[in-house]
Amino acid sequence: MARKRIDRYHHGDLSRSLLQEAVRTIEKGGVNALTLRTVGARLGVSRTALYRHFADKSALLAAVATEGFRTLRLQTQDAWEKHGGGRKGFEAMGAAYVKFAVAHPSHYRVMFGGYVHGAAAGSDVDKEGQGAFQVLVDAIIAQQKDGLIRRDDPLALAQYIWATVHGIAMLAIDGLLRQPVDAVTRFGIERIRTGIESTR
């Protein structure tokens, strides 16, 4: 019976299934509830099969974070482009960021909860994390060139903006906001815009 359950998965399918089960486990019980053995047992696969894909829990968490950063990058980039960049694109990016966190709280907690802290430079999670942040930096530079926002250091501006929107996202997924998340997000982005607009 166990052999049949293992045979349900092709090589790539098992890796994907392990990742999905890890996300479900985190959603139900938090990161501390996640173990390779538990994930494998729920899928009916052997420890040998597990270790072909993930050496340990840290590797599995890194894969969750990598997927999260990739999805965040794609969604914020898409929001920027679909709204034609500029002010509308920037506002859409902020909304897309918070929506991602609310829709993918397990990914978000792994991405920013210190579980993959110190990821090696050049690793998949490092590349995707840097890529997601670069979308914001590039949007800031584009707006600076158009004279829409002040000429402060783009990296400093990006960290300020990210810190603000990240705070909204964390409060949202923890259920601590006292107003609807869309309203708080909209207000926060408006205040960010007020603070960074070009004065010339």
C-alpha cells in the first residue's frame, strides 16, 4: 500500500506536494508544527523519498519562502505594469503587497519571521527576496525620473515604504486591525505618497 502511495508522485510532483503540505501544516499549527516526518506521513511517502527533495526542515522552509517571494514579486510587478506605473501603479503595488500577505499568511510568516534568516547569497530564496524588493526600488527610481517623488536615496525610500506596508500586512494577518484592511491599506499608501512626493 505504501509503495502505491509513493508511486502516485512523479519526481517534480512530490516536491510540489511536499511544499503544499508544508504550507497547510503551517497554516493550521504554525511553523513549529512543521516537521519533515509529519509532512511525509500525511502524504504517505517514505523518509528516503523526503530527503531526496529536502535535506531538513530548514530546506523545506527555504522552499516555502522562495515560492512566497517569487509570487510576491510577480504580483507587485504585475500591479505596477497593469496600472501603467506612476502614481496609480505605485498605489496598486501597495495594495497587491497586502493582498498577497492576507491570501498567503503561511508563506508570509516564513518569509519574514526569521526562519530563513542568513540565507546564503545567491541561493534561490536570496535571489527571489532581492528580486521582490527590487521591484519596489525600480518603481521608486522610475517615479523619481518622472519628477513624481523626492530625490532621496531610493534604497532608503524603499525601506521606509516597505516597513510601513509590511506593518499593515502583519497586523492584517494577525487580525489586529480595527478597520477593514482595504481601508487601512488605502490610507497608509496615501500617507506614504504625501511623505515622499516631490516638492519641486
